[in-house]
Amino acid sequence: MSNPVSDEAADTTIAFERTLDLSAVLGDWRNTNHAATGIVRLVLTLTGDQIFVRVFGAGHPDPFDWGEAPAEVFAELPESMQATSFTSHYDLGFMSVWLQTYLAKGVLVVVSFTRFPDGSGRANYFGKEFFFRSQKPLPFNKDE
């Protein structure tokens, strides 16, 4: 079967990827539910040309720091210049979590898909939580 694009045309094609404005997603995001039992905080930062997310899960006496993971950002439409969502993945050994997010009217909606490959018998589950951008300093204080 022949390729509909000739080899000559393929050689002259230049890949173009838009540079998105990340300002809408970067920052410190806090769960709107102060009694949340899942994710309580996300911090999105830019290092070089890579965006990273640091997740904090509910814990006592302090939130559990999942560490940093790379995130992939997306715009709402192909012609958009503003990042409005991101995805990321965490493998914490006992659980594996995929995050899919999007902004809606200034609220970061975080959808999580969690698996437990540890043989514990727990069911895989889906969660959806809502976050506001914090104006407080980045270090986490459980009393904030």
C-alpha cells in the first residue's frame, strides 16, 4: 500500500507545536473541600521547558507528599494559546494514579483514576475534586 504523502513532501514538512501560555495552570492549588480524603493540594511549577506537578494527599497529622511528576499541558482548542488542562501519572508502588485536569471558571477540576497493584483487593476507583488557586506562600502548613 502506498503512502498518500510522497516521500518528497514528507521531507519538507516541518513539525510545529504551539508554545502555550501556562499562567492559568501554574501555581499552588488547594482543595475546596477542607475535609477532603483524597488530594488536598497541587503545586504546578515550570523548570526549563517542562511543567511539573507536586501532589499532596490527605494525611494525618500532615499531608502525604507524593513528590513531583512531569505534566503534559493541553489547550482547549487547537488554535488556542492558553493552557487549560494537564495530565500526569504517579506510581507510588502500592497505588498508581492518573490525573486529568481542566480549568472551569477559575476552578481546577482534577479527575483521578486510581489502581491498587499491591494485591490488597481494593477496587480501582475514580475521583473528582475541585481546587482554588491559593494566594498563600508555597510551603504547606496544615493549619492553612
